[in-house]
Amino acid sequence: MGHHRAASAAGLAALALACGAGPSAAATPGTPVARCAAKDLAASVRAIDAGAGNRYAALVLTNTSRTACTTRGYVGLQLTGPDGAKVPTRVVRDTSQAAADLTVAPGGRIWARLHWGAVPSGSEPVTGPCEPTARTVRVIPPDRHDAVTAPWTAGAVCAGGRIDGLPLAPGAGPSS
């Protein structure tokens, strides 16, 4: 009977991988799992779409630790310039998708879609960048105060640095 359970568990694991669950699958039931901290994550930002003054990117967080961690909700962001000074950043939660509890296995990835405007608004200059151009972004995991830094190569963020963000979801987002 134990051999049958092991075979069933292996079959379920193979099915989960085939369905795209990959390393983001849940940890062993009953094992307490810590919240994802910045020290356990690597961050990257990848452009996924642009058009008509709108920019979209996938913010991907990878669990670099040796243990699973959990998270739920929205990241905090702070753009910074080449000298490390803060660049205007205002994160707005896009609630069109519900937040979900996520368990991120070692090597697993989670992502959030970011959206911002590239057209000056209000009193922003119409020539040159609308806001100072960031070089890095500090990413604060949900319910945390610590941050992980990633390069920002997506250009200026107009409208006073407004970035709309969806809640974190499993995987690495769509390809470019």
C-alpha cells in the first residue's frame, strides 16, 4: 500500500509539472512556511507590452532560498535614480484580479503585471523625460518592510510616477 501511495504522489507531482505548477507548488502539508522576505528573493523586471503611451512589464520574484515561503497580495515599489535618490513612485493597486495565497518553492517564481504611462500629464514637461529616469527599483514583498533591488530599464514613469500593479500570481508572466 505504501508503494501505491508513493506512485500516486509521484504521478500527481508529474501532473503538476505538466500543468505548469512547477516549483511554485505548495510545500508539504502541515509544515509551517515563513513569509517571503526580500533576503530570500531575487527580482527582475521585463517589458511585456507597449503601445499608445502605455507600458507593461512583468515583475518577477524568484525564491533563492533553500526553503519554501508564502506570500499574498501586492508588492511595494520605489524607483531610484543613478545616485540612489528616490524617483517619484506611486503604486496603485489594480484590484481587477483577486489576490491569492501563494507558496513559492526554492527556485520557484511569482510575478505581478505592472502598468504605467509614458505620456506627460499635468505639469510634467512635454520635452525630455516626464519624470527623472530611474536606474533601479526597490521591491518590497507584501507585508514586509525589507526590499530587494532590481535594474530598471523601462524608462521614465509619467503621471507623477504612477505604477498600477496586479497582485502577485504564480509563474513568471507572459513572454515578451
